[in-house]
Amino acid sequence: MKPINILYFSDVLCVWAYVAQIRLNELKMTFKDDIKIEHHFVPVFGVAIENLENRWRDKGGLEAYNHHVQEIAQRFNHITIHPDIWTKVKPVSSTSCHLFLHGIQLLEIKGIIENVFEKAIWAFREAFFTQLANISDRKVQFQIAEELKIPIGFIQAQIDSGEAYAQLSKDFNLVKEHTVTVSPTLIFNEGRQRLNGNVGYRVIEANINELLHISPTEENWC
């Protein structure tokens, strides 16, 4: 039986995607080869500061958004959030992060490095949310790559060649095709099922189990 393909859309600057990482880890441990998680990026924070200032202008600005993120963090004991999130350091766009991460992904696809892409996604999130690193800045991206022992020149080559841009464009196309507006979003069953936002682990698990145990007769009947 082929593994269930899960399209996972997220933004590295999204606190809900940061919260949800532990659920992804649990899914991979529980279902192992029964699922395949395919990472894609949705630019919820593609124009981060301008959009946040516009949305939160009448609610107290970025200080109010900081309090909002802190309140979310207090609901989950598995994450840590820097007290000055979105106030002292303000990444202008997640898109530069997503492009850089696709450069790393391409190195993994080509067999130059192994099992680093997902680690890099987490490293970017953790650097911003816990250390207040400006991960939209290329110098910071290089620093994170060096800490992960990923050759910077190889990543830059994927960007310079246009291949990383092509991967990012695929994300944009899939976001449009599946009308993804929320981070994170999980899409199953060739687009027929989706889970948006802060969805509990048991709900995700139930959806996967349903797909794993559906019989050909049931599928044809549906």
C-alpha cells in the first residue's frame, strides 16, 4: 500500500506552525512509512510588518500582537517564546526564509546532504521565536546553515541557478490550487480533506487512520 501523502503548508514566522511542530513529529513516529509529509510554504507573513501594523493598528499595534502571541504560548508548555517577539526584532518577510529553505531542500533531493531540510525549518522557527533572530536577513540564514553544517556555497548555488525560485513558485501554485490561506494547513486524499490552523493531534490522527483503513469498496461508493 502506498503511503498517504500529506501536503503540509506553513509559514516559518507563524506561531501556530511553531506550536504544531510537535504534532508533526508525533505523526512521523506513530505512522512511520504509512505517511509521507510533503512540506510547502504559504506566505502568510510574506509582507510581515506592513500587514501586521495594518491589522493591529486599532488594537494597539505590534505591542498588542506581541501580547497575543504570548497568550498563545501560555496555552502550550512545549514551546518557548521570547518576551520581545515582534517588537524589538521585526522580520520583514518570510519569503526570503522560504526561498533559502528550498535551497536546502534541493541539496537533500540531489543527495548532497541527508535529513537536514526539516531540521532547518525547525531551526529557523526556533531561532526567531526563542532567540529573536531576524531570520529574514540572509546573514542570519547563513549563520543557521553553518550551525547545521550545511555548505553555504551549495545553498547559494541553488538560489543563483533559479532552482530554488522554481520550488517556491510551485508552492505558490499549490497554494492557489488548494486555496490555502491558513498556516498550518494539512491536505489529504488528493485535496478532498483538509485541516486548517490549530488542529489537535487526535483529530489529525483520526483522519489518517480513516484513510489507512478505508476499503476499496468504500472508496468507490464515496
